[in-house]
Amino acid sequence: SVAAALEDDGFRVAGPCPTLDEADRMIEAGTPGAAILDVDLGGESSLALARRLAAEGVPLIVYSGRDRSAWPEDLGRHPWIAKPAPRHALRD
């Protein structure tokens, strides 16, 4: 899993959060230092979550199997990594 790979590389991982509700609860408990998001979480768009994190200054990476055209321009400054990706792509 992505979480296990990041933990193996020495990162502290607070997820995964497979739904928007879980992600919202985690953010309410404390703003993360960074976030890796899929375009879809539990069948729902993560767009509002991405905008919330960006507004709070949280660095984020989009890690998705969807086409980048599914992501709006205002969030285009955040790195996009297409699934599947080599393990080092998220670490670097």
C-alpha cells in the first residue's frame, strides 16, 4: 500500500482515509503536514477536500488513475502522479 511504502521510507502516515467523511474527521483532529489525494474517495470527488487543504496551506499531491483533465486549473499547481507509479515517485 502507499501508506506502508511511505512508512517504510520513514514518513509518519495518518491515513489512509478511504472516504471524505474520514478525511474530514482526521483534518478536524489536526491539520496534516502534507496530503496525498486520489481524485475519488469512496466514489466521491475529493475536489472540495483538496481546496480546503490548499486553503490551509497543506502541501498536496494528487495520486490518481484518472486523467488529469478531471482536475481543475486552480489546483493545477499541485503535483499529479498517475497510478500506477513506482514507489519512489511519491517519496521524491
